[in-house]
Amino acid sequence: MASVKMGVGRAALGVAFAASLVATTAGTAHAAAGESSAYGAAATLGTVVDIPETAKSAYPGGPPSADLATLALGGMGSVNALSTTATGDSTTGVTQSTARTAQASLNLDAATVGADAVTATCDAKPGSDPTGSATVTNGAATTPLSIGDVTFPANPAPNTDVTLPGGLGSVVLNEQITNPDGSLTVNAMHIKVASPTHLAGDVVIASATCKAGTADEGAITNVAVDENGDRLGGVAFELREDGARVAAPSCTGGENGSCTFPNLANGQYEVCVTDVPDGYKMPKPRCKDNIDVNDNHRWVRFVIPEENGKKKG
């Protein structure tokens, strides 16, 4: 295993000590996976219907997709061709979920609530609030005598509330709920049944939830070795972009002979050695340029020569 040499640099000890603190506390940025999930339908109507979230998909952990041909609503209707997906990218932190149904119908005697194709989508990416949308094709609440029929908008705005005829309750279209953990839930149709009382409850058709993770962030780790290839502590580095020093531009290698510039935006950088321990001299060249950072971790190695040449043994 390579040894590590430490030396006292030419810069003031106080400056070197402060820089070494930066080096030892700087870490490498890592991505954290987000979360997404979806289900085709769920229903609770008094003591008559109790259906949990059905055709569920989830990321991570799976399943990434789920399908169900028909879901019966306790003899009061059905939801057909349920299909859901939940995906994500652990590198970028992006997640997406989608829930679709081809046809849904709920008969409440005084009116029938239904629609053809219903879709809910949810998208999340790091640095932005999650976004969602819903579409409802040929959605309506119809009565036996066509009195007080209500037609639903095909592309409803978030949280569009529609009152059902006959005091049955209401339907929230494109219901969007921001959850305590920052995730977003989009319910394409949320039927809230108030009457008759023995059927009071909720039916959700096409639901999608998403939450972003954190993206991989760029970093450059600088490694100093002597002419024998052993790690060398006490070497100070400076980070430059477009020939100019960037914010928090300096770090000094600690006992492991390295230090890291973390959380870098994508771009092209240059790293220069600015100080070496006593008994050593500046490397030639002392700068390495054209270091491309693109949500990745780059490593830069410098060989620091001894003032009197490489020692034998």
C-alpha cells in the first residue's frame, strides 16, 4: 500500500491549516433516487364497496408497470383497461408516473358518473417542483331524464370541482395534492359521494405520484504523489474556470494526499498547484486544463518532484 508523506508548505501555517479543513470536509456528490408510483383505481363507498389501490406500480422497487383488464365496483359499475407505469433515473434524479384507464362508469341511481379514456401524469426533476396533468375524454354525469346533466372538461385545470346533480356530491378533476414530503399526487378523477348516505365515500380513477431525487453533481478530486508514487500531503490546489479562479477555489491535500472540489456545475475547468511542502518543488506543468465536468467525478493526478531529485531506496 502506498505511504503518505506530509510536509510544511511554503505558505503560512494558518492558511494551510484552514485549507486542510476544507479538504477533509469536502465530499463527493452522489445522486439519491427519487420516488414515483401510480394506481389505476381505488374505491370506498360506505359498507358496500372497499377496493384498495389497484394495478399499482412503483419506483424504485417495482413493479415498474401494471395492467388490469377490468375492475368491478361492487355491481355499481366498473373501470376498464387499467394501466400504470412508474419510472426514474438514479443518475439524474428524474421520476415520472402515469395512470390510464380506457373506460369508467359509476351508477349512483340518480346519476351515472363516467368517462372514456382517463389519464393522470406526474413528472419530477431536481431543482423544480413536481408537475402533473390530467385528461378526461367524454366525461360526464348523466341523469335518467337528462335533467341537470354535467359535462366534464377534457383538459381540466388543476383541482377543477364539479357539483354532481341531485345532491350526490362532487367530482374533482385533475386533483393535485402536494404531500408533506414534497411529492405531488395527481388524481385524474376523484368522485366524492355524499348521497345516498349508505354509499358515502370516494372513488379515485387514475392516480399518479412523483418526487424528484438529487442529481449527480460534478466534482474534481486532486491527488498529489511524489516521484516514487507515494501520496504526498500538504500540496495546495487552485480551481479555475475560463482562466479565472472560481468561488471557494483552494484546497490542500490532507493525510491521504488529496482534496476535492465538490458540487461543480457542468463545464470545463483547470486545476493548478499553488504550494508544495518544503523539500519539494512545483511540478511542470503546474496546471492541468481541459477537465470536462458533466455530472461526473473527475480525478487529477500531479507528480511533485523533490528539490534534489528522486531519492533512491
